[in-house]
Amino acid sequence: MKYYGNELKHHRQEANLNQETLAKLINTSQQNISRWENNEVEPSISYCVALADYYKISLDELIGRKIP
């Protein structure tokens, strides 16, 4: 996941959520959301699934992966 942070931020903003609210919804910290969006650390697969489920999108969509 090379540039996943921009995608994560995009989906959060599309849902009109701030980092703190999203963190509460998926049971993590605002600091984790910030680190993910700034490409400092990668979210675990369980958090990726939680985010994709919340947004009702696929994991590929979540991270901006395009399959040719």
C-alpha cells in the first residue's frame, strides 16, 4: 500500500467525518487515523475491513487499488 493515506483521507472526508469521530466509530485513536492518513504507519487488516465496511466499499476501493 504505497499511497493509501490520501485514499483513506478522501473516504473520511467524503463521509463528512473528522478524525476523532471516525476513530470512535471503528474503536481506535485519532492519532492512529492521522498516522494512517499521513502514511506513517499502515492500518492492520482488521481496521481496513472495519473502514471498508463502514464506507460500504471494497478493500481495493478503500486504498485506491485499481485492477487492470
